[in-house]
Amino acid sequence: MTSNILNSENSVLLIIDIQPRLLAAQPKGEKILKNTKKLAAAARLLNIKTIVTEQYPQGLGVTDETLSVELPSDTKTFEKKCFNCLEQPELKEYLTALGKKQIILCGVETHICVHQTAAALINEGFEVHIIEDACGSRDKFEHKLGLKRMMNDGASPSSVEIALFELLKNASHPKFKEVQSLIK
């Protein structure tokens, strides 16, 4: 059962395959990138460990460079060819070693890599929070179905704004104004 409220001390941001060639195929690619950059900047401000994946970067390119500049300096990037990110052994080992149980999940495509990763994370006992406005698929039907499957599997639906305010907890947080400025 998920707690439904994110805690910055127990969270990891997992960004899946925000690569230019994949984003270009998304009807809402610019919005996905914009919202993912907000999450990355907040993770940097709130000291949230961040993991980035790149699906076959030799053919699809590396992480969008405008996102890369927003990422925390200690972000770990993992190349993969698998759809379920936990099938990348180094990523799974790194994530497990962090000892955090809440995953803030976003990326592309919702119905493929995001869905399969969410299902695996839930099976491993993680609380998964899907940032719906930072996920996408080429096809609207596939996106909606991918979201539905993840919620049926036990993931918590969320958005950039919901997640950021949950992580802050209240307006007296020392980083409140900086994080709030990301969504204005």
C-alpha cells in the first residue's frame, strides 16, 4: 500500500528516456520536457537522488541537453536496451543501495518503458508515483491505457505540481520560494 504523500528524504526521481528523437515522436513532447525539467530542478534544490535512463543512445541520442543542465550534479545515467529499467543490473543495484522506497517516475513512453518499470518497481516493494504530466506516448490511447494499467497495478497518480508541494510539505520549507518559482 502506498502512503500517497511523497517525502523528499525517502524519494528518488527516475527519468526514463527523455531523448530528442523520442520526444520528437510525442504529440506533447515539449510539455513533457518542460515538466521533466521542473522535476529535475526541484530534485536539485531538494537534494533528491536522481536516475536517468537512455534507451539505446547510439541510435536515439543522449538525454536532452536542456534537461541535463537542470539535473542534480550527482545524477546517475544508465544506458539500456530493455524496456523495464530494473532489468538494467547496474541501475537496479544502484537504486536498491540508495535504500529509498518512493519513486517519482516520469518519461516516455508511458505504455512501454514507464509502465513496465512501474510494474517491476511495485513488485519489488517500491511506492511508485506517476507524474502524468511528465509522461507521454506517441498515441493518446496507448498513453491512457498505460496510465490505467499502472494505477491498477498500485501506482499513485500525480502531477508535477502535486509532487513538488508534497515534497515541500509546507510554506515554511527553506526552499519553498525557489521550488514554487518553478511552477509559476
